[in-house]
Amino acid sequence: MATFDDLFGKKPGGKYLKWHSVGDTIIVQSLGEPDATAPQKDFKSGEKKFMVQVEEGGKWGPKLESQFDPDSVNSWFPLTQINIRVRAVAYKFANGETDKNFEPFETTWELNQNQEERFKEAMMEDRSLQFGAGTIVGIKYIDDSKPRKYAIKLKAGE
């Protein structure tokens, strides 16, 4: 018999990728194709983000959906990011030990700007690698200065 979560998923705010300290790595397996057109959302409010130019020739700036009226501004476009449905399968500490208490879970990996750059570099390392369902990704948290930095390694699914 199916549970509510089986049919509709867990409520927003469920499990997400979270590193405990610098040097830790989360291993994920892709559940499908990356979505490079996913809207960027504000972390606190969940609202979509846009780049807005208020007056002709004026400066551009990021705004939340509720902060501007599309009819009253000169130009605007939605900000996007890469989202990938993944299954987090393992957690490794900086010393190389695997977290024995880690329980695998499914989530959406929303690549931040640094992760997107590292993802691009990882794809360029082996251009023959096709990214899709089954691809294994190691995401290592390497620096906690703002913005945080990551290293990414890709491996074809098995």
C-alpha cells in the first residue's frame, strides 16, 4: 500500500544536500537529465528571482518576483540555474571515512554559481561522458569563504 509520501513526495523543506565541514564529500547519483532552465529562487522566501532594468540605459539588478511589476519596468528576464534530481548515496568525511549513519535520500541538487562552474569543468575533463540518469557525482566542499567553493568529479553510471 502506498503512503502519502510515496504518491506526493515529502513536504518542501525535506532533506537536502548539506555538508558538515570543509573537506567532506557527498556522493550522489543522477536520476535524470539536468534542467538548465530551472528558475533561481530566493533561499528564504522561495520566490523566483529576476534581473530587472528599471529605466532605459539604467543599471540592472536582481529582484524578487514580488519586488517589481513587469509592466512598469523597461526590461527584465528570469534568472535560471541548473537543477538535477539526484539520490544522495553516501557521505564521506574529510579524513576519508564513510559516515556509517548516512541514510540515502532523493532531492534536487540546485547548483550554485561555484558548483555550476565546477560542473562545467568536470564535464570538460571527459567530453565523451554523457550526463544523465545513473551518472555518479562526487561533490566536495573545499572552502568555506564566501562564496563557498566545491570540487566536482563525474563518473559514468554503473
